Amino acid sequence: MNIYEVLGMFAAIITTASFLPQVYKTWKSKDTKALSLTMYIAFFIGVSLWTVYGFYLNSLPMIVANTITAISTLILIRLKLKYK
Amino acid sequence: MNIYEVLGMFAAIITTASFLPQVYKTWKSKDTKALSLTMYIAFFIGVSLWTVYGFYLNSLPMIVANTITAISTLILIRLKLKYK
């Protein structure tokens, strides 16, 4: 692993970690009013495409970060549909 | 440009576009109460690292998407500091 791959790993950890508090907050509060369903569905499609693109680039940080973010977004979408 | 690079470009457009409404909303409302400064600073560092990593991977979608997101995040941080 070279220095750029280490930077990519840090990027993956930081941006993924900054998304998780939103998931946790929504999970706990069940308050999904402020969340836009359309935006989250679009975002889910976007991070899924990043994951596919990550496989193409053979980039572990991209695959790991976007898979976790895609799953988190699916959880938010499910909460939104359940508590709307 | 092959099919994977097209997917990457779509990923870039979708995830960047889904971040911009937040910037616009905050810009208009000047309401930054719900935004966590720490989280946005961390996120700014994260997307900056993704940009550097994008240069390393020679990936135009990653460079463009993360540069725009980094600038947007800087705007949010500046609004947060100005209207806190």
C-alpha cells in the first residue's frame, strides 16, 4: 500500500464516518420528516454506481466506503417509508 | 470513454447534485443550527483526500465530484461560522 492508497483509505473512513451519525440519529428518533425520499433514492443510486466504478478502478477504499454508505442509505430509506 | 467511466460520471453527477440542495437551503435560510461544524470540517478533509486520491487513480469523475463537494462544504463551513 503506497501513500496515495493510505490517503484513499483515510478518505473512505472519514466520509463514511461523517454519514453514520445521521443514520444513528434517524434510527433512534424515528424522525424522518427532514429527509427527502427522492434525494435519498437518488443518493443510493449514486453510491451504488460509485461502488461499481470502484470495482472497475480496482480501488478497495472506494468499494468499502460506497458499499457501507449504500447500505446506510437503504436503512434510511426503509425508516423513511416505515415512519412517514 | 468506456461504460464504466460513463457509470463513474453518472455517479459523480448524482452524488454531487444530491449534496447541493443542502448548500442552497443553508445559503437562503442562513439557518445553520442543525449543521455540526466538526462534522463538516471532517467531511471537508475527507472529500479533499478523495480528490488527491482521484488524481492518483487518474479518475476525472472523482476529481470533479470531490472538488465541487469540497468547495460546497467550505461554503457551508463559512456560513456556519458567520451565522452561528
